[in-house]
Amino acid sequence: LYLLSRGVSLHPLYSMGFYRIGCYMCPSLRSWELYAMRESGIHDILLKLRGTAKIYKLFLERRGVDVDSRCSEW
């Protein structure tokens, strides 16, 4: 409610029925959420990202952060 009262848009996964958005293999993750992730294609995207350039680096680069000058080890 706080986010809605401030006009912050919610992550699209909430509208798909997810009640938590966080770690991929969270212990609180429900089995139907894993099914929904596979059906929506999110699972495939995460598998493609695994083992590639570190996801944090990708996250920062997409936001325009010069990671090479700011972070010594990736």
C-alpha cells in the first residue's frame, strides 16, 4: 500500500501472483511459482545469465554505471 500511495509502479511478477520478488531459489518460494517462472520464460532467461558476465555487472551497466572504474573485482 505504501508504494501505491507514493505512485511507485509494482514489479510485473506481483500481478502474476508472486507474493515475494527476490532470490531465485528462496526457501519461501512456492512450487507453483517455479512452474509460473518456467511457463513465462523467466526461468530460461535466468539460466542464460548464469555463468555469463556477473549479473551485478550487467545490472549496473544497464543503468549507465562505469563499472570498470568503480569496481576493481567482478
